[in-house]
Amino acid sequence: MEALELARVDQQKYGLSGKIYDRHRLHVSLAKIREGRGLSEAVGTYAADLGSRVKAAAFQVRFDRLISVGHGNRHPRILTCNGVVHGLNALVRQITGLPHLSAETIPHMTLYYGDREAPRVDLPRPIAWTVHDFALVHTRRGCGDFAIIDRWSLSL
């Protein structure tokens, strides 16, 4: 997979340590519904209802930038977009109900957690694909696993 090869080359180039995510764990984070222990029934119901109301067509996403984000002593190395991806931004606005994206709602794909920050890299060729669906994912922080709670197709 192109993103994983990018992560391996990036680690070598900047001498970073950290386990690169397994292929099955790669996903694009759109919005955080809640942070805390467990997934309560109320939060799950709220998120599932929100997801089922989203109306959007499939769209192309293009990640063209690799950056480090400061998180204490852990530095996630993430793929993100330099510019606006209309379909992606519209989907995030529907999910969050926010008129504008904030730092908390910038769509991204985490590749690994580095031991320190590394410079921003503008990719010469974007990593791109067509998005046909989205999912509600429950991530157990620090465990390295997640569960897909529900999935919805994009079909307008």
C-alpha cells in the first residue's frame, strides 16, 4: 500500500522510531465524537443516528501533505490535505454540524507515532482514492485496536 511505503521511507529519511500502523488499521479520521473510557449506549445511538442522516455523493480524496502533530511525547505522523477537498469537508460538516472545520476536525490518516517531530513534506504525487462509504469506529486508546460500529454508503 502506497501510504505504508511512504511511512517506511519517511521514518528512514528522518531517523524516526515508532511502529507503523498495520494495513488493516489505516483509516481516515473525520471527527471525534467523544473521548473517554468505553462507548456508552447513548453516545453510540447519537453517533449512529447522525451517520444515518448524512446525505452525500461519493467523492475523490487526495492527501498531499505529511506532517507531525505535537502530542506531548508522542508525535503522530499524519497524511492530510493541503487544500480544500469539497466532498470530504462537506461530509465532516454534516457529521459534526459545524459550519467550519477546526483543528479538531481536520481529516487525516495517521501512519505512525514518531518519537519526535519531523518536517512537513509536500508529496510530489498525492495519495488519492474515491470514497464510497464512511463508518463509525470505536477506538480503544492505547490498545491499537478498533471496532466498526456501523457503516454508511455515500449515494446521492
